[in-house]
Amino acid sequence: MLKGIYSRLLYLLLSILLCTLDIAICFSLPIIDKDRTQPHLEEKKPSIEPDDVITLDTKKWLVVKKDKERVFICPYHGDEDFYAGSDWGWFYREKCRWMEEKTLILQQAKKQKELEVPWDKVIKDKYLSTLDASQFRDLYTKVRELAIMEPTEEHIYGYMHMTDFMRRKALLFAHATQDFVLSHPIYDIQKDTGTTSWSYPLVNEIRRRERDALFKRVSDRAGLYFFVSGTCPYCEEEAKIVQWFSADYGWNVISVARDFCTPKYPNCIVNPDLFTIFRATYTPSLFLIYRRSDNRPAIFPVGNGLIDYETLKSRIFYYLKQMEENTQMLRTDFNPEKF
């Protein structure tokens, strides 16, 4: 009996002790006020610090020092484009300068955004078709560079798809251009030159016959003025070419010497004034004289110094063909009254 009473008392004491312990723990904990604003970490504002390398319009600059709201930047010599660039760098004497920090931050943020590649879109023709040529070129450059530096499956997939898209576009353009040219022969330059090793010799032979026929047809109203000097060894060598041309096509050649004539020059006369009139400052020099249908002369320079036989014929043929076809592209400011 007594043992049962003692057990109940002991159980009661233990319950009171545990309850007291729980109350003490509860009061020791901090009271949380839901309405109280909790402290939070303040977001760090973007900034530009000395020794940072920044990019402005594809050009790299080094941040040298910083003022309150400005930074002093100089061309970054560590960039290879600084020495090899064709539009910027040491050749253009780029100078250091102050710039507003917030302006640079905005430009860097814009640049970073531009560098972001939509990898889920570059593998879709529908998206690539919405880009213009410059946008596609810029995006392709970014994708290619990232694929080279980080050849992940995603990067390679984007690069290969864009490359294939560009190849297909190029084929479409090539076929469309060919269709247009074939439908508008005025733009087809191959119609006059041929396209294969079979047509090249035939075209050249036809042109040679056309040229020779023209030279003979105008021999009675075309000729050459050959400006020489009696002491000029180059003139003597060029005289062989001039006489060769004259013998082949029956052209009249008049040699004009500044000082004295030699037997090697055909139909030679001494007339220094003609050098001034023709503006011949070099010997030997050759001028084509062509008498138009209205009997007015047209004069064109066709050679200075030593020129070979085929080059001489090619130059003469060019001017004669234009004159025969009355092309307006040729102009001469020589005064015909002096001849």
C-alpha cells in the first residue's frame, strides 16, 4: 500500500519537473515578430575598377584610374588587335581619355546582353530566318567563337546548324542569281569570254580575227606618233615593235625626236614642240591618232616605255573599238585645231 503511494508521488514530482523545464526553455527562446522587417544583404552595385579590361565597340581598353564618377581608360596594348587592327590601334595613335563610369557600365551591360546566345533558337531555321544579314553574321561569329573555346555538344550543335543554314542560303542565292543572269543576258559576262577550256581558245581566236580586221579597215585613217630621242636605247628597241605593227597592218607611223633622228626610227622628224602639245614627258611614248567620220582627230596615249607587241595591239584595239562603236566613255581634251 505504502509502496503504491510512493510511486504515485514520485511520478507527480517528475511530471512537475519536466513541465518546469519546458517552460524555462520556451521563455529562453527569442520572440519572432512576423511583422518585423528582417535585415537583408544589400545588392552590390556594378562598378568598374582600376586594372579592369573593358570592351568598347569591339576595342579593348584598360582602366587606369578612377575618380568619383569617372574612370580614366587607355588602349589595351595586351590585345593583338591593337597592333594588327586595320581601323584602330597604335597606327592611329589612340589616346587615353576620361569617361563617365555609369556610361561605361551601361555599355558593358549592353555588351554582355549581346553576347548571350539563344542556344535553343540557333538550331531552328524559323528563328534564323528572322535575322537580317548583319544580325546573322554577328550571331554566327559569337557561336563559332564559343564553339571553339568551349566545344560542348550544345555549342557544336549550334555552330553546325548555323553553318548548314548559311550553306543552304548560299546555294539558294547562287541558283537565283544564275536564273536571273540567264534570263537577262546583259549581266552575263561569260557570254563573251566562255566558261570552259574548250570555249576560251575559240573566243580568243574570234577576237583576234575581229581585231586584225579592224586594224586593216581603219589603216587609212589611223596612225601612230612615236616619241623618241636620238640617245635613247629603249626607243631603238621599241622601234622594232612599232615597225612590226606597221608592216602587219599597213599603218602610218611618224617618229618625233626631241633632239635628233637616227635611221632606226621610221618617218622621223625633229619637233620638240610636239612633245609639249602631246604632253609626252617620257621616251619612248606612243600615241594613237584616229580621224573620226567628221574628219576631227582623236588622240589617245597607248604606251610609255617598252611595251610588247600583244600589249600594244590590245591597247590600240580597245580605243579603236570604242571609237567605232561611238561609245561615250572615251574623252580626249586635245585641241584638233593644232593638227
